[in-house]
Amino acid sequence: TYIRLHGKHDFVTVYDPCATSRSKIGDAGIYACTGEAGWKPSSSDRVMEVDSPVTDLKSVIKQLHAELKGHASAWPFLTPVDTADAPDYCNYIKYPIDLQTIGNKVATCQYTSLQLFIADVQRMCCNCRLYNDPATEYYQCANSLESHFMARVRDMVGNT
């Protein structure tokens, strides 16, 4: 099985060289090829070979989530926003998400692709930047955490 990155947006395609057809999984733009006989990555592909896409996906997501929670800039995101502290939060943020909620989704195997996990982390940081002023510590934490996270994703899936 191979994971291939596409361009600067970290679009990921998962290939299994034993498959005979390609099928799209979900609506996150991830394609799983459950076996394309004879397919080999070209020399221009940025590729990481993995043993098992399901097992590897779960372990990659668990590791990334654990690293996120341990990051110095993660403290504002560890639990859901308390609306007692930010009563107008739901007026600005339609889809709140935080590391605890993401952790619950990881534990219950709700992430069927790395892209879905990435989207939730990016949404969490985007929500923070939307609600908070750029001069706040919260806004800076969102930038720092997202930057670190995307670098780790690129490292883990073999981006060169």
C-alpha cells in the first residue's frame, strides 16, 4: 500500500498495488485503491509505503492526536469552549471542535481517512482565529499548533 501526496494542499491518495479498481472513500477527496495490479509509484511521486492502511491510519491519527495534546500551544483546545466564558461563541462558530471531541472521534474510529482528521484539526484552529482577535494569545496558539501539526503530517506521510 502506498500513500501519495498531491501538491501543497496535502491531498493524500492511498494505493494498494494488489487492487483492481479505485473507489472514492467519503467526501474528503481520499481515494483508496484496493489493488491495482502492477501499479508502482513513479519517481516523481512523494510516497511512503505502509503495511496496512487501516492499522497504519489508526496509529498515525492516534500519534498525531497525542502529539497535538502535548504541544505547548494546545492548552486552549484541550476541552470544548465553555459558553459561560464566551456566551456569544455559538453566534460566530457553527461547528465547534476541540481536542477532547477529536479524541472521542479517534477512540470510536470515526476517522475513515487522514484527510477527515486533518480537516477537524484545521477547523478547530480556524474557529479559534475566527472568534479571537489576531493580537490574542488564543489566535497565536492556533497558528502555532496548526503549523506544527501540518509539519508533522508531512513528516509522517513521507513528504520530502
